[in-house]
Amino acid sequence: MTEKTTLLVTIALSDAHRAQVAERYDTLYAPTAAERAAAIAAHGNRIRAVLTNGTVGLDAAEIEALPVLELVCAMGAGHENIDSAAARARGIALANGAGTNDDCVADHAFGLLIAAVRGIVELDRYTRAGGWRDGLAFPPNVSGKRLGIVGLGTIGRKIGRRAEGFDMAVGYHNRRPVEGSAYSYFDSVRALAEWADFLVVATPGGPATRHLVNAEVLAALGPRGVLVNIARGSVVDTAALAAALQSGALAGAGLDVYESEPHPPASLVGLDTLVITPHVAGWSPEAVQQSLDQFLRNADGHFAGRGVVAPI
């Protein structure tokens, strides 16, 4: 019987998914920082693969403590906290779950947008308390407006497709124009925000995009504008967003990610113009299963010599 390859899992998995992985790999399950450190200290000399995600990552010191490590996989598309340079310097293969939860994230982005623009959460509270529509301000349409997308990757493109279904004009900002895209390209986030009614952030996280959406961008979006962030909390300046919402310089925001994760952003949670969810945009039974299946395709391909299916 062939000995199973040792895999370190540093993120939470359901019992069913742990069992699915354990069928093929000798799994060390360590979803907390303390458990991860203990597993590396006790078993670092036999761990050949790591399953993590963009939030937990894998740092240079951890990589150094794993002398036979060959493969690091991110569950989902994000990989900003994996030290890619340290891994590549060792010849370690890197792969992710790109494409496995795009529909789920795009769906959630539009849910946040509609909820924020139409004031659905606040109207729900108001109605439960006995309120009726007489005297309420009319919430604006979502359809027919201009949607700006920051980051036209696979998720950004799916958000754009949903916007088309709402008869919206779509513009975007990337480091460079996307070949073949029919959407309007803007060479800065500020210019995109000036044009847009609503702005959805779908760009990768990491140092290169930290506070890409700042006070200047929010001012350009304006007092009827709404911001949605389903990317990474670091992309939006929390203090600037709080100031804009508190002053009325921005109409509303929908956040699935925020800088203080996993703790709620204290300066924002008391605001009625905010709709917030706990970083679950990419979570659905279908999306998580697809992400796990892609991890297994990546790992199986690597250890069989075929290579990973979704290289970073």
C-alpha cells in the first residue's frame, strides 16, 4: 500500500470535506494559529503540501520550517498572505481555487448593492417596528444606473454580466484595459468613481491595492453614490468610509470584507446606511465543494507529475 502524502490544512473544513481529503492525503488539521504552529513544530519534516487561503496564508518562516514542502494551495482565488516569493525561491508550486466561487461572490455583490441602494435592511427594521410607507423617502432604482467595477477579473466580469441584466452601463478600472471588453475603461479609480453611480470593488488584496479606495475616491463617487466591497477589507480606507457615511458625503455602502476582520468595524456598525456581512460572499455549498474539488485536482496533478490545474 502506497504511503499517503502528508498535508497540512490551516483553514476550517466541514467534517465531510475533511473526510474527502483524508481519503487521499495524510491530513494534519490545524485551523487555528496555535494548532498550526504545533503541527509544524511536530511534523514539519514530513509535510509536503499545505492547504490554506488568502486570509490565513503561509509566511516565510513557516515555509522555512517545512523542508520537504512542494505545494501550497489556496482555497478560493485569494492568496495575498501566502509568501509567494519565499515559496518560489524554494521551487514550491503554488495554486488556488480561481473560478470556483465566482458566481457566488457576484451574486452576493449584487445582493449587497440592492440592499444598500434600496435600504432594504433599514426598511425591514422599520416595518417590523410597525412602520408604513407613508412619509418615507423613495429609495432609488438600481436598474438603469452606472456601475463601476474596480478589478475586471473573473469575478468582476460576472458582476458586469449581472449589471447588464439590470440595464446598467458598466465601466471598470484595471491596471490596463481588458482586451475584448465592451465596458468603458477608466485609467484611475477616481475617474471611474466620478462617472459611476455605484462602485463595486473586486480587485485582489495585498500591499499594491491597500486603500485604493480612499477619501478622494469616495468624494468623487458623491452623496448619492454607493460602495460595495467583496474583495479584501484592506482595499477600502475604513476611516475615510466612516467619515463619508457619517457626513452624508456617500449615500451608502455594502461590505462583505473589512480591515478589522474578524472583528466588526467599530466606526461603521452603528450606521444605518451600511449593510455588512461577515466575509461570506464566496461561501455556498456549491462554491465550497467546487473549491475543495479544485484543490484535490491541483494536489493530485502536482503529485502525479501532471502539474496543478490552477497555478498562481
